[in-house]
Amino acid sequence: MSNFLLLNGPNLNLLGSREPEIYGSTSLADIENKLSKICLEASHLLDSFQSNAEHELVNKIHEAKDANVNCIIFNPGAFTHSSIALRDALSGINIPFIEVHISNIYSREDFRQKSYLSDIAEGVISGLGIEGYELALTVALKRFS
């Protein structure tokens, strides 16, 4: 049995109601439930956590090491473009992670086109909508379970 961690950063708690033309109408709870079901069917565990606070995400990343997490699926939201602290936390635990973005950050505003995390991620899924989460989990199950 493997352990996976789904992390979501700021404002992703608003999925389903925030800018549906960009992010769709599916809620974060719907995404978490779907991914949890996939993990359970494969006899693995998924822990989900969302926070608008950078330090809470850093703490959860640190805890992942002691929880024997095999892989992190992470949508850092706006922290993608600003957080050296999250980068350092991910670098410090030596757990592979897949960076996920619902929208295509490379087709948006200039400031959204730089990620502080992509170069240390196993891979990046950007612009495929909420399906990107399931694709990331599929890869994580194949590579890290």
C-alpha cells in the first residue's frame, strides 16, 4: 500500500464558483473524492489538504516525510509564482511531486508564466482542466506505488 498526498494552494477552495470560465464548475471536494476513490480501488491511500496559508503548506510538506508519502500531487496556485519557501520544503524532503495547474499558466499573464517549482518537479501538467489531477494520479500510481 502506497501513500499519496494531494496538496492545493490558495483560492483552490473556491473551485466550482471562482471564475468558472477558467477553472470549471467542479468543486475541490469533488476532485478529492474522485481521486480518493481511485486510490482506494487500487488499494492505496490519498490524503488531501488545501490551505490559503503558505506556512501550512510548508508544514504539510514536512509532515509528508514522516507519513511515508510516496508522491505529492501539488497545485500550488498563486504560490507557484512566488514561493521560494515551498520550493525549499519540497527540495528538503526528497519526495517526488507532480505540479498541476488547471489553466495553462503559459498562456496567461506574464507573471503567471514563471514557476518556482517546475524544474524540481517530476513533471508538470498545465492547462488540461481538472482532468490534470487524475492524469497526475495515474502517473503517480504507475511510478511511485
